Amino acid sequence: MDVLGLVDVPTWLQWVLLLVGMIVAYVIYMSWNHNTFQKMGIDGPKPHRVLGHLSTLFKEGVMKADLVLCEKYGRIFGTYETCYPTLNIAEPKLVKEIMVKQFNSFVNRRTTFADAMDAEISEMLTLLKDDHWRNVRNVMTPTFSAKKLRQMTPLINSAGDRMMENIESKIATDEDIDMHTLLEAFTMDVIASTGFGLKIDSQKNPDDPFLKNTLALKKSKWSAIVAAFIMFLPFMSRLGRSLGITFAKEATSFFLKATKDALKERRANPGVYADFMGIMADAGDAEQQDKSSGKTLLTETEIASNAVMFFFAGNDTTSSTLTFVMYHLAIYPDICDKVIQEIDDKLGKTVPDYDNVHDLTYLEMCINETMRLFPVNARVDREASRDVTIGNIEIPKGMIVNILVVAIQRDPEFWPEPEKFIPERFSAEAKANMDPFVFLPFGAGPRNCIGLRLALLTMKMAIARMLQTYRPIKSPNTQVPIEIKKLAIRPDGFVMKFERRK
């Protein structure tokens, strides 16, 4: 065989030379842009030729890595995610430029993994760009109005009833409670009802298909394989979808079917609904509605995509934050006593609802301080849609900018004794003097988290329900400090106990 025209070279050596040539070409391709930040005059650690700085994230975890890199290189530095240059920013003044003042240059989030999503769920808000994002966001926003949230409170309390029954059963047998598992199931029941009008019971039934498929979305081995494929073979990123290899296909298929069934039921039985799917049914299908009304209409793919996002993102973030709050209340009994006293004074035995939980200001301070220490997103990213200058940095079109949320929220200049849990940081007086861009648990600007009001309402109602009857306490198996996963700020198992209040 004549490979590369090497007629006089043995065949096996020709193949070896070909392989070596391919490896060299691959390494050159992956490291081709690794001088980007040197050209920009921006400091940062030296990258691995293929991995970039991914090995640091896997070794240290995203939270520790960001804190260490900020301490060493300052609030602005460059890193590489394999071959992708990423500008990292932990300077509040520049964050304001990106998220608000020059938002039109940073409308979009990164879409590196968009091609790996199933085509039927590829139109999530997190993936949409420019006017397409604006249109879908405008249609979805009324789901989280004060009127709709008030109507959702009975649904949240119904899920809360089942949560309380589960806690009582654990107390009766003196068992430890896996809080993340408990709250993950509670949050799933809330989302199923407030999102789709479905009454499920994932709290009592761990085999509930909604819960199982949500967990499958998070733990899919295929997802990790597809992600690695895109990061290390970026020039073949579209191949997976064409071959039918996408993120957690079986789980997303389940949610697509659930969404389409709920949408069909809403259209067959029109009425006034408080849930997400009711609003979506009213806003879509673009092919079936009269466009002369002037309303923005959604396609079924847009509805289905955002329903899956609603299920997955809402469950994961809310249940994790709730777990971190309960961790702090269990290990700081003096702070827990203040929260309980406030609940007793403001609510008594009254069932929590949209209006009365607004009076629980100290509880909200505890939630905010928890989100400062453990934001659900360690980073928030934006992609420059044009060449743009912020501060004295010239950012080229297409560059990914990471806002280092956890680094900002643990910066001792903005937060004295940043590792300490001090809810009073969020008193009315303290907030009045606070730079809003040093606290970013839900992002900031026009592209902040659309579901933040529902998340806060759910958390406050759930905690109030628990503390009206029980007091959280450590068990011999409670880990202090709490363990978190390396690649996401999520609890890595956390158990505690409750005792009945006298």
C-alpha cells in the first residue's frame, strides 16, 4: 500500500507516520488559538495543548478553581476550554457593562452544545439568540406574574403536604433524612403542577417517571460522552445529531410526550389556567392561530423545548438551594431560632401563601446568604455578538465571556469574612448600600433567570411549612462542611434530622 506516496517505506511504517501526522495536526488544531490572550495583553495560566484548562476544573472543581485563579491572576484573566478561548471576569463594573449597559453586544449565551440537543428541544430560552430569544421570553414572562404566582400557591402547598408527611414518617422511625433527595422530589411535584397542571407523587414514589427521567437527564452517561465529543472534536459537533446521538434522548423523549399530551389537553379544554402550559397553549401553535391578533405565537417545538427546560432547570436549582439553606439552619441553631421566631410572629399556624411569605424578611436574608455562598451557577456566560470594548479590553466577536459569580460573591473586598454565614449582609440597610453586581445568583439584566420569583416563592413556602412544625438538627452522619460536586455547585449527598417543635 502506498500511503502518503512513500513507496519505498514498509506499509506498517507508513501507517505509523500517518497516525503521527494526524496526531500532530490535531494538537496544532486544538492549540491554534492558545495565544489569543497573550495578543490581547491579558494574563492567565499556561494551557495544556489539548485540554486547555479543563484539567484544572476536573481536579479542583469549578468553585475552587475560580477562587484560586482569581486570587493568582486578578479579576480578569484568560483560560481555554480545550480550543475555546474564554475571558473570565469577576469585576462588578465590567459585569454591569456586559449584562446591562452593552447588553445588545452580549445578548446571547454560549451555544457550544446546541448541536448536541435533540432538534425537538433545541429552542430552549438558554439556547435562543437575539430576536428569537426576545420573542419567546416575552411570551413566557407572564407565567411568573404576581397574579399567576398567587394562583400557584395552593399547588405548592399540596406538594408541601406530601413533603411534611414524608418528614413525619422519618421522625417516627428516628431516621436520617437525605435532604437533597427529599427536596428534589418535592420540587418535582411543584413543577409538575405549576408547570403542567399534573398531580404526581414523586415524593412517595421514587419510581415516578417524572422523577426518574429528571434524574436521567442529570446523570446520563451519553450526555458526558456527547459533551466530550464536542469539546475535543469541535469540527464534528453536528455529527452527533445527524447520527441520532444527543443528550439523554430517552429522558427528553419522555418530557416531550408529556408536554405534547398536556398541550393537547389544554387545547381540547380551553379555559383560564394558572400554569405554564396554559399560557403556552394560549400562545401557540403558530400554524393554528390567527396572526392578525398581533400576538407573538410559539411553535410546538418552542413550547416543548422550554417545557423540558422548565422541568430540568427548575428542579435542579431550587432543590439544591433549598438543601443548602436547610444545611445552614441545621448547623447554626441560633440563626434557625431567629427564623422560627419570625415565622411564629408573622404566620403563626397560618398556611404560607404568596402574600404572607413576603413578611418573612429574615428568612429571605438567610436564603440570599445561602445563594451568595452556594450560587446554583458558579459562572454565567455571554457571547460577544460583535467586536466590542469594555473598560480597556477589546473583545472580538464570538468570544465567550464567563462572569465568575462564585468568585465575586466570595471576594473579601465586597464581602468581609466571605466564608462566614451572616444573613445580616442582606438586611434592608445593607442592601441599600450594596452594589447590585456583587450578588448575582439569578444573573442580571434582561437575560436574568426567568423563573426567579417562582423559585423564591417555592423556597420560602417550603421552609416556612417545615419550621412551623419541626426544627432541623444535625445527626451523627451530617457532614460539616457540606460536600459539593466538583463540576457544579450541587450537594453531594447531605443528611440531617428533624425534631418536633414543642
